[in-house]
Amino acid sequence: MTAISHHISEPLMVAYAAGNLAEPYALVVATHISMCDECRARMAAHECAGGVLLEGTGGQAVSGDLKDRVLSGLDTEVKEAPVYARSGVFPGPVMAALKGKPPQWKSLGFGVRQQILQSSGKGSVRLLYIPGGQAVPDHSHDGLELTLVLQGAFSDESGRFGVGDLEIADDDVDHAPMAEHGEVCICLAATSAPLRFNSWMPRLFQPLFRI
């Protein structure tokens, strides 16, 4: 794998470390961290700083009733979430979202496929399969779009993105990402709102494909 050159921004890192990042974005950030030594070290530094801040915070008295309920809860058996290892091009966090199963691709036309992993009022996150040389229709955004490359590469107006690279696009970005010729480009993409396509054909099928 070539060196990763597009990383998590500091505001995203801070929000993720604090547990304040919406779940679709958190999955993309967690996946990038699993692939990137630099961002994994940055995340560890944030966690260390957070621990120091907690240690410096004064304690808060609690009622005896609350203490009893907490201790009682500790006796209840807690089922740990399964931990998934990397499988092929899909890192552990993606495999967890897939529940350990291979992607169930659905065609979007022209060879492009997707699987929606999560969708809620907070946004959506999906896997995208884009054949080499194929472009995503020109679009802009209502909010933030995070796109992480898991296989292959794509290029757009802001540069080239290879395996492990994270593109951060906001509502000022208007682009038409194109997969490089050759290897299929597989990406993990999260958005907070439907894309704003610039041509009528993608807009026509947008409700059907939920993009």
C-alpha cells in the first residue's frame, strides 16, 4: 500500500475522540484509523489528553441508591460485541458493520454498485464499488461527505486519493470523482444529507438508490 497522504482533520479527530461524531462519520474515521499509523498515534494522544483532564476533575458525590444500582448492574452479565478481523480489502470496522458477511452489492448502473451499511436521521454510510475509468456523476453536498478508499484510487478536482486516503468534502465542493483505470475502486462513504446532482438523470433515480 502506498503512503497515505490525506488524513482525518483535527476537528473530526477531536469530535471522534470525545464521542461526539455521528455514527456514519464515526465508522469512516474508525476505519481510517485502523489503516493509518499516523492517525492512530494522533488518536492515542487525544485519548491520553482526555484521561489527564478526567483525572484533574473533582469528584462528584452520589446517592447511596445510585451506588447500589450501579453495583447491582455490575453483577448482570454483559454480552461483549464481537470483534471482527480484516477480510480482504475490508478492515475490521467495516466487517463489523457487515456483521462478518461479504457485501451484498446493489447495482446503480454503469457497473457502479453500493451497499448501504447504516441510514438514519443522522446520515448514511455505504460501500461503493466503482469500475476503473468510471466517474461518479457531478455533484455537490448539503453538509459533509467523507470518502475513504479501501481499494484502487480515484481523482477529482482536489487531487488523487489512493488506498487509506480520506477525502473530506463540504457544501463548497462540487466534483465528479473518477476511478483510475485498471483496478476497481472500493470506497466507504458517509454523508449527512442526499447529494446534490447537477444533471437530471441522477436526480431522477436518486430516491430509488437513496444517495
